[in-house]
Amino acid sequence: MSWEEQNLNGACKGCPRAAKWRTDFPIEWEGDHYVSRREMVKFLTLGSVLLTGANWIAAVAGHLQHSNTYPEKMIGSVSELDRQRWLLFRYPTEEDPCIAVRSGEGKLVAYSQVCTHLSCAVIYDEGDNKLFCPCHNGSFNILQGEPIGGPPTRRLPRILIEQRGDQLLATGVEV
Ligand code: FES
């Protein structure tokens, strides 16, 4: 190895003209690797702690969301629903369109109106007694909200409905 090479990689410790960087950064190669490993362990430990914390926060948030109590909201009347077979409402917020239907079997069911494929609005197809999405001909079973045709693969969230006298109230969402 020439003197210049030794001087550059720091091997020429006793050289009178040793590189200036050696005095500015006096870490040996072995020490340098040790520092890198230590930094790596620190990084991994910190990363693990952060990931654990993030998982814990997500779990708590999910739990809170599930235990979330939905508001009771008046959505219409039984007589109105029986007259027109279906009615539209928004629940739990004004941003969430829903549909309630008196099915061909005479059951009262309600679902989110947002198609689980690409979020078009589903409508009631009275002839076939199913919920239909006109965007890509998706369709859902009226009694369970399960997909029965077209591209959707997930069922529609069900809206829980209570009847009080002639009034219909939405009381929750079953995802
Ligand atoms: S958005 Fe409903 S089927 Fe595609």
C-alpha cells in the first residue's frame, strides 16, 4: 500500500503528514462500525416502541369507534314508508345517505345507500326485490344486504331501525 493510500484510509498513524481529518474525526474503523451497530440498535428499538405505540393507539381508537353509541334519529313514518315502499334518509350524519325499504316479504330493512364497490348510490328495485347499483349493475340481497350480482364483494352496512308508533327511528349502524 502506498503512503498516499495509507494516509487516505488512516492506516498511517505515525506519518508526520497524517491526514487532517484523522485529528478532526478520531474514530477508528472498529469504533466506527460499533457506533453504526449501536445506532442501528437504537433505531430498531425506537422503531419498535413507535410501532407498538401506534398499534396500541389504533386498537384503542377501533375499540372506541365500535363502542360508539349512535344517536337516535327520526327518519320518517311507517305510513309514508308503506305508501311508497322505500324512503331515503341520512344517518348517522348528514353526509351518510341511507335507504329504508319495506321488502317484498313485508320486512322493514335499512342500509347505507353507498355501494361497497365504488360508492355510487344504490336504489330499490321493486320488480326484483333487491337493491341495485346502476353504475356497474351491482345488486344486493334485500334481507341481508349481501352482494348477489355485479362487482361488489362486501355487504352494505345495515342501519338499525326502531318503530315507535308511526315513527321510524334510526338507532345504529351494523358494519
Ligand atoms: S359502484 Fe356500485 S357496482 Fe360499481
